[in-house]
Amino acid sequence: LDVADERLKSAIRRAGSRPERDPAVAAATTELRSQYRRLLIEHSEGAQAQGVDRHMWMRCFYANIELFRRKARKAKDHLRQRRAGGGREGLPPDPQDEAARESLRRASAGLAKTLDEARSFYEALVSELGRLGGVQLGRLLP
């Protein structure tokens, strides 16, 4: 896990301000998620006791959720300030307004995609663990 986690951190650093669009970040996240999943399945009780499920949630899903929330909040704040600043009639539209709207659309779509991926991942994990039997499924859900 440590090596996969370092790969993800490194990929995020190299990606700069747009890690959500970087294929290396996506691949590193998938690899880390796969290793967490394998650990939870092969050593479920020990992994639960160590809080592996929480670490996986924070590194593989929550970080992206927060990234998209920050981007959406920034775009909303820009648009709100622009309206509050008196977008007077007759003034030409601010090109930054359209950029903020597009940023908000991308952030909302990215957030929805991340949440859908998390839901699908956890549904499959819970189903697989349920088939193995004897696992406390409620403890695995974030």
C-alpha cells in the first residue's frame, strides 16, 4: 500500500492544478483502490481493526470529492460576487463569468462521477464480502 500511495501522491504533484484530468492520477488511484480492496477481502478482520476502510475512503474517494467541492465553491463564489457587484444592464458580459459557469459544470459532473464510482465500488465490495460470509458489512461503509 505504501508504494501505491506514494505513486498516487507523486502523480498528483506532477498533475499540478488539474489532477482530476490526469490519466496517471486515475491509474494510480485505481491501483491503490485495488490494493485496499484486496487487503479488505483477504484480511478482512485485521483490515477492519486497522481502519483500512477509512483510509481507502479518504485516499481514493474523499480527496476527489473535496477537490470538486472546492472547485464548485470557487466558481459559485465568483458568480455570486459578480451578481452582488451589480451586474448592471448594458455592460458587456465578463468572460470570466462563462469560465466560472463552465468550471461549475465540470466540477458538478466530476463530483457526480466520483460519487457514482464510489457507490459502485462499495456495492461490489460489500457484495463480495457478503459472499465470503462472516464479515461485518456495516463497518465497511463510510
